[in-house]
Amino acid sequence: MGFFRGMSFPLASITIYNSVVFGFFSNAQRLISQHRHGDGRHPCGMADLAAASMLTGLMSVGLGTPVDLVKIRLQLQTQMVLADVDGE
């Protein structure tokens, strides 16, 4: 049971993160297709997919980096507290 303790927040947050990323990718594809072809339902070519993927990657990094930074700082803070307790 101890292994799974604290796993609820990461599992919930990664679910939300993935849904936002895939939603952004879908909207980026639709926007690029509408801009290039005049119809949002037109099938995307490789260049369109590459552009949508790059935009999604930029958004993903911008969204994921601050969350990961907070998680790492909290982990380090917890490790320092545990080291202080062990050192006494």
C-alpha cells in the first residue's frame, strides 16, 4: 500500500494534462486546415501535421514545465525534512 500512496494527484493531473494536449492538437489541426484549405474538415497533409505537432509541443512544454518544477521542489523539500529527521 505504501508504494501507491501519493499516486492519486499525479494520475489525476496526467489525465487532465493529456486531455488538454490532445484537445489542443485537434484544434490546431482544424485551424491549420481551415487556414490552408478553407475547410476545417479537409484531411491534413504531412506539413499540416508537423505544424500542429510543433505548436502542440510548444504548448505542452509551457504547460508541463511549471508543474514539473513544483513537483521536483516538493520532492526535494520532503527529502530534506526526512534527512533532518534521520540526522537527529
